[in-house]
Amino acid sequence: MGLEVAEQLGWVMPNVILYPTGGGSGIIGLWRAFAQLKELGWVQGDLPRLVSVQESGCEPIVSLLHDREGDSAASCDGGSCDASPTGLRVPEPPDGKLIVSILKQSGGDAIAVTREEIRQAQCESARMGLSASPEGAAALAGLFRLCDRRAVLPGETVVCFNTSHAAKYWPWQRHTSLPVVRCYADVVFPSRQTGR
């Protein structure tokens, strides 16, 4: 992902990246890719400030970064998690301390957004013609929050990751049986099968 971002931005680093964080492997991969691209001399500018965005009710990275490790409302301890069942709901990220160290090195942050902020950001995404999963909408909600706090300034280049399509959470109906395809003609010429 880091290579793609750099290439799409003309090999100039963005100022800020907001990443919806469950397990956090995306943040680790982005940071590693950017550091390697910088070392190779392929990119210009400072490395971006990385911002981990989590849903309120399950925000272990936010808690770790802001020294709220014992905050049970934020950390999903013992199954008492109040966050939606999405990719953001990871109560114990395997590399939580590494993620926090990356956020600190980048001058970034970790923020938690509410379920309502995520819903509003999904609606805003739809108005822009984008299909955003709750995870992607969380990143956009995080951007709105940072703009309100003036933590993102006019003129800065910002990348928000939309890590999934909204269709991931549609209430799909399951078919009780799947059609049996015996040969290529069943797919290409299905009307011959029924004799129409």
C-alpha cells in the first residue's frame, strides 16, 4: 500500500495518513514501505504523520498511545466490547506496542470515533459517490475530527484509507442450493439446457 500511495502521489509523501485500525498490520506495512522508499531516495518530503482510527468501545491502540491501558471501556477486556462487529474490533492487536511506537515516530496520533460519526461519514462518502465500509468511514470520520481540532491544516495532503466496500456488510440472502454446472454449454447456453 505504501508503494501505491507514493506512486499515485507522484513520489511525494502525503502529510497525513488516516488508517482504520483493527490489528494494525496496515500501519506497520505503510511505515516500513515509506521508510524503505525514503532510504532508496525514491520519495520526496518528510514521512507522513500516521493516524490510527478506531471505533469507540474497542480502542486498544488509542488507550496504549494515551496511557489508558487499564481503561476497560476502551479496551474490550473480557468480551465486554461495545464496538460494532467490523474489522476495527480487535481487542488485542498482536503488535500494539509496535504500532504505538510507529505512531509516535511519525508524529501521528490514535483517535476513536463513535458509531454515529462512522454512520454520518458513510452517508457523506455516499454523497461523494464512494462506497465506504464502516472501516473506511471511520477513517473519514477521523479526518473530520482532526480538521475540527485543527490537527490537519489547509493545504496539507491527506490520505484516508477505505479498506473495504460497503457491500461487505450487506445482508446477503443465501441460496439453499447452488446450480450444478456439468459442462461449458450449461454456462454459455443455459437456454439449451431447459429446451427453450
